[in-house]
Amino acid sequence: FSLTLCLALAGLAASAQTNFREISFDEGLKAAKAENKLLFVDCYTSWCGPCKMMANTVFPDSTLGAWMNSKFVCMKIDMEKGEGPELMKRYDVNAFPTFLVLNHEGKLQGRTVGGMSADKFSHVIDSVINNNKLAAMTAEYDGGRRDADFLKDYMDELKSQYMMSAYGKVLKTALAGKTAADVVADKFYMDAFFDAHPQSDDKMFRDIYSLSVSQPDKFTKDLAAKINGVWSEGGFRYIKFDGHDVKDFDEAGFDRYVDTLRQMKVSCADDVAYRVKAYAYSEFKKYDKLFPLVVDALGNTDVEDYYVGGFVDTLAKNITDKKQRKTLLKAVEKRVAALKADLAANTDEKSRKKTQQEWMLKEYEK
């Protein structure tokens, strides 16, 4: 009797939460067709905090579970394993968790991004299905609509769903025929251009950079920082990754890239050279090469402490040569003195910079 009761209660508990089936994506589509339901896909990763929150506290909710199970064939797919990477590319998934609602042909019926409460989640999913603004706008775009106001609205909708691949394609359409001056003059397109993560060899980016050199008055400090960010990202492209693991570093190619930046008088060229090499040397445990980079950086106040401190800690934990340790210690002591002077001159007690300086000072002193 006890065994029967336990089994019954276990079955009741399983039915009272969202039933995620352990089947392939194609099997999910077939099941959705056979049961006359939509396919719900929870696109997650193992390291995503909001994904874990949804799995542990939201999807076990009995009310939500009953609603989900009545309407959907539900699946969970790790976007970094198995079918995940291909589906992530197919459905332009760039943030986690992303929730997809598809028909049995795999056509998008609605999507939403981010964790939320069980009560809110059912309302959001119901809304994106019954008022699928994204699908309607995509149909208009595919049908040839190209007026500027529509393209901007469509891009906003794509951005809200983190569909950055589609966002970049629509942006390319919107910028067709425009010059760098046209883009800089329109704040929406200027912001959109950098939101789409341009590459450093992109012609429009190079033209915008040239304009920032010839007409600096048109570029805010924030915009200049975005330009430097593209140059920096271009440097990190010489590091090859396999998932989260660093596999290779094309140092010769990177050195040529930095030479190009210096020839173009890119202000952050030295900073890029330091940051990329320091990261690569640290990952490959080439401490003999990392050491002189970090010591030089400690003596250069143009290199932000945020990019130096972590590597100081790496060296302190991994080098054993007494002479090197003494040299490192002296370099840190000089940096501490310079940082204290900078702190004393910074009278804005609530500034983000001052907070960072105070934190870094404690790290260096430690």
C-alpha cells in the first residue's frame, strides 16, 4: 500500500509541473503535430543564473505547469551542447534564457527573453502568441517594406528579443547608400551601428573612425570609447576559442594588426597590444612573457588598473623567481603611490572612477 501511494504521489507531482520531454528537436516537432499543440523550447546554458531560477522555482509551479502542459509540447535544450549550437544559430538566440514558441513546422510563433515569475510568465507567453508583433513585422519586411520609420521600429523589436543577427541584416539594409557622415548625424543609426558589433575592418567603421579624426567635435567621449572598443575587439579576434577554452593565438597576425593601428594613429593601440597579449599569455601560462608586459603596464598610468590588477595577481601566484618577485613588488608599490595621488586629487566621492580606484588600491596593497 505504501509503495502504491508513493508511486501515485510521484506521478501527481510530475503532472503538477511543466513537463519537459527528453526528445530530439525533430521529435518535438512531430509530437506537436500529433497532439495539435505548439512546441515550447527553453533555450538555456549550464552557467546561466536566470535559467536555473526558472528551472528550480518557476517551471515546478503547479498552476503554470497545468497551463503549459495543456498548450505545449515542452523541451529544454542546452545551447552549448548537442543540437543546441545549430538551433541557436537558426533562431538567432543570443541571450539566456530565451523561450521559443514554434508551430509543428518549426516556424516561430512567438519568443521572449529573461527570467520572471510564474504568474507573469504565462501572461507573457500568451501575449507573444496572440499578439506576435515580431512575426507581423518580419512578414512586412520580407514583403519588401523599407521606409525608414518602419525599419527603425523593426530593429527596436529585434533588439528587444536579442536577435542580433537579424538586427545586423536589417541595419545593413537601412544604411544602404548612406555615408559615414549620414550615420554620425543620426543618433539612432549611430547607436544601432555599434550595437550590431561592427568589425574593425568594416568599411563604414573605418570611415567613421576617419571622420572622428578629422572632425573630433562631432564625437562624444562615449562614442570615442565605442570606437576604441571595436579596435580592441578586433585584436581579440586573433585569439581562437573552442567554446570558452582558448585554443590558439595568432601572435604574428596580431602584431601586424597593432602595427596597422599605430600607422592609423589609433589612440588605444598600445592598450590593445597590452590587453590582448596579457590575456593570451595568461591563458597559455606563458608567465615569462606576461611578466614584462605587466611590469611595463604598472608604470603606465594610461593603462587602466582594471586591466592590470588581475594579471598582477596571476603573476604573484605563479612566479617563484625571487628577482622577478622583487621587481613586481616595486612596480606595484609605485602604482600604489600613483593611485593614491590620483585618489587624493579626485574630489568626487561618489564617482564610479573613485570607487574603482579605492577597490584596486586595496587589491594592490594586499
